[in-house]
Amino acid sequence: MAKKITPISFQICQVHIQRTIQTKLTKKPKSLAGQELLELSRKLTLLSKESFIKELDLWQEKHREFLSEKSIDDSGRLRYIHRMLRSAHYTLKRNLTYLFTYESVKNLPKTNNGLEGEFAHLKTKLRVHSGLKLENKMSLFLIILGLKIMKDKTKNEHFQHLFFTIIPNFFHFWHA
């Protein structure tokens, strides 16, 4: 979906990526590579894009051989041994483009925790109107969000960006 709405800058929540990595590696990975990757993911919100990429590349180079280890499974197929570690690493590599958008887009937060809190009341209001068609739900969503933005003009720059830039483009994409 990201490629279909490319003119719109978006940021993947760094905290959610950290949680994804922790889920794949567990809270206490047994391997040194897993421990180091988990620690690196925990620094995600503290490092710049350049620093994070440099550290991730160093980690990858240090553990290249470990990541490449394979064994033959019960069915006789050759498989990577450390699949969850490879998956966690690939999650970071695949999402690098969208993890640091906030560095180049003014007023874009690096996490969406604040937005999720704001959207909770919207979800409740939409649930009440469960019989609406999707198109009418989207219209109701825009009306509620628009009223909120107009009420809190000064303190909701993120919502203004969302309401006037992202959402109209998303709905255009949705109906195309």
C-alpha cells in the first residue's frame, strides 16, 4: 500500500517496530546476535537515521555468518537455523525508508502513540453507527475529525496535516 500512496510522506511508528522486534526475538534472546539486535532496536527512538543504519550495518556484518547458518529439517529441506532473528533483522531493513521520515517532514512525530489516543474516541463513535456503508463511515469520520481540528486549531498540527493532506489522498486512492 505504501507504494500506491507514495506522494504522501508517512512514518512507521518506531515503538511498534520495537515491539515487533521484541516479539520475534523474545525479551531475553539466547544468542548474542539476538541480544544485540534487540538492544539496537531499543535505541531506535534515540538514534538518527544515519546512526541507526550505520549500527545496523555493523551488526549485520558482525553476525553475517551466524545469520547464514542452515540445517536440514525433518523433511530433508535446507533451512535457515535462526529464522526469527533473520525475520527481525529483515523487518528493520525493509522498513528503514519509513522509520525516519520525521527527520525530513516538519511536525511529524516518530511514534503514533498520541494519534492512537486521539483516534480512540473516533473508533467509539464509528462503532455506534455500525450499519453505515463504508463510504458513509468514511464521511462521518471526516466530519468528526474536521470538527475536532477546527475546535483545537493551534494544538493539533498533526491532525491538520492528516485532515487536509493525507486523508483526502487516501480516500481518493480508496475510491480509484
